[in-house]
Amino acid sequence: MQPQILLADDHSMIRKGLKLLLQLHLGFSEVSEVVSCNELMKELGKKKYSHLVLDIILSDGSTLEILPNIRKLYPDLRIMVFSMQPAEVYGKALRQYGIEHYLPKTTPEEETIRLLRRFLLNEQTSRDSLDVRYPNNPFSALAPRELEILHYVLKGMGTKEIAETLNIKMNTVSTVKNRIFEKTLTTNLKELIELATLYNVNY
């Protein structure tokens, strides 16, 4: 039976390229696309998908915000993260949601096809990509909630705006922001942005 595949990425060329790989090289024709967290949740409610390939950052926010809901509503959905974000930063958060498949967008085409095939045929991953430890990456110590808020802090959003976006209290945002600065050994937004650029943490 053909897997029902949903691609969630806000870059049309990435979606088109991935769709072509899935259809031409792997023979999987049932492929749908969405560009935002909002669209993703709506689409999952419309149709029963077996596999989801998603980026961490979509047009309207971080998928870390909706992964708890996805896991609760669709526990059998198999998920692969396909992202430019560093695996060492997000690996711990993703494992918390039972996600073991992580495919960097910089992976060569042949290896991308091999890893996609393993994922879509429900083969076990070696877990190597998410279990590697990078002790020198200051962002790898951040918890899921801290990564969610980091995304909006790096975009230049203020405490009140972040609190409204995530529907949490302002003092929670302030506390988490302070923890982010402490863990990354930065003292202000400029330093944090420079550090994120250095370690390829996109926002």
C-alpha cells in the first residue's frame, strides 16, 4: 500500500524538488504539500497521512509549537525532519516527540534518496544523526520551550508579542529569555543573533 505523504516546507523549490525525488526516484505518488503550521494542522485533520516530512521553521512559526498536538492527535504518524537547522541543536527536543529521522537539507541527492526510502518503508533509523553530542554548540543545551521562544527572540519580537503569539504569560517569556541568555553565555540580542549566525541557527 502506497504511503500517504505530506510535505511541510515554506520554500516552494524545496517542496517541488522533494516531491520529484519521491515520485520519480522512489515511485511514491501520493504526495501533498503545505507551507505553514496552520495549514499543516488543517490538512492532517482532512486526510489520514502515514508519513510527514517537515521543516522546523515554517512561514507562521516553529513546528516545535505544534508537535505535541500532532503527537497526541496522530500517534501513528511517522515524522521526518528535513531542515537546514543543526541536528545537534534540535535533536533532544525532537526525540522528546519520538522523532528519530533527521535529514539535513545539505545531504547529497543519493544519500537523501536512500534515507527517504528507509523512512517511507518504515525501516528503523540508526539514531546516529540525533544522538551525536556537540558539547561546543551553546544552543544544544536549550529545552524545547526555550527553542520555541528563541525563534521569536531572534526575529526581534518583544516579550509581550511573544507571549501573545504563544498564548503564555509575559513573565514566563521573560524567565525563558533569561535562561536562553544564560545557557548561551550572551548578554543581549545582538550577541545572541551573532552566535545564532555562527552556529547556523536560522529563524
